[in-house]
Amino acid sequence: MISTPNPRDIRWISSTYSDGQGGNCVQWAPDHARATGEFLVRDSKDPNGPHLTLTREGFAGLVEFAKRHG
């Protein structure tokens, strides 16, 4: 079952692949992933906006895609 956590209650961290210039910045919630197996991903420019909830496999696929295609 996929839960709907409140993003304000979650510790988000920026991707190490983010450019640091406030541009292409993706954040994820590693503590939430460890606790639930759900991988939450969001745009750092819109912290109150929507987030994606991915499976471990989906998150791995997203990371691999980002590595290959920037």
C-alpha cells in the first residue's frame, strides 16, 4: 500500500548530481525510504508541490536514466 506522507514532516536531501546553482535539483527522502521502502522524489524549487513515490526498482531506474542522460 502506498501511503501519503506530509512532505513537511520528511527530511529531504539534494541529489549529489544537482548542479548547486538552483537549477536542476532533485531531492529525495532517504530516511523515509529506509523506513517504508517507498522512495520519494521532488523538485527542490517547489518544496510544497507534488512528489513522486517510487518503488526501489523505479528509483534505481530514475537514477540510472539521470546518470546516462543528465
